[in-house]
Amino acid sequence: MSGFVSKRFTGPAVLTGAAATKYTCPANRTARVRHIHVSNPTAGALTFTMSIGADAAGTRIFDVFSVAANSVYDHFGIYVLQAGELLQAFGGVALVLTIDGDEEVLS
């Protein structure tokens, strides 16, 4: 039997200045990232970087992406993760990251 579970994968949580794992797809599941929300509550633009897998130039889905002062950035798309795959992110230490999606339980 298989089915989807909608859930918040991480956050809201403040980013750090070094790459850190924000979500790892559990064993026996497939995950679909559907919404990435980044909030910048500061008076200046800040950047963030996010990757699927360990952070490297070839794994980044956002690479030093700028979020304007006192604003939010919402990204809707589907990124599929297999069991054991992870999301890593880092950026301006005041940025707040939230990631939502679905997990499919595999039989």
C-alpha cells in the first residue's frame, strides 16, 4: 500500500552561514518538495544557497540567490527526492526558511 503525506519538511528556522542539512528523505519513501519559502526580515538584501545533496556547485538549485530587504520569496515547483537524499541550505543568518511537500510511503 502506498500513499501521500503532506508535511512541513523544515522550519520556520533561521539559516546559518554554513551548509546544513534541512531535510533527509526517510527510508522507504519518495519526497516531493512543493514549496520553498524564504523570509528576510532585515533592512538589507541577503542571499541564500540550497542544494539537493551535499552542497557543491553541481547540486545547487539556488546559488547565492538574493532576497530583497523586508520581503519574502516563494518558490513553487516539484523536486523529487529518493530515500536518503537530502536538502542542504545556508545563507544570511537572519533569513528564515520553511520547506513544505509530500512524502510517498512506498510498499
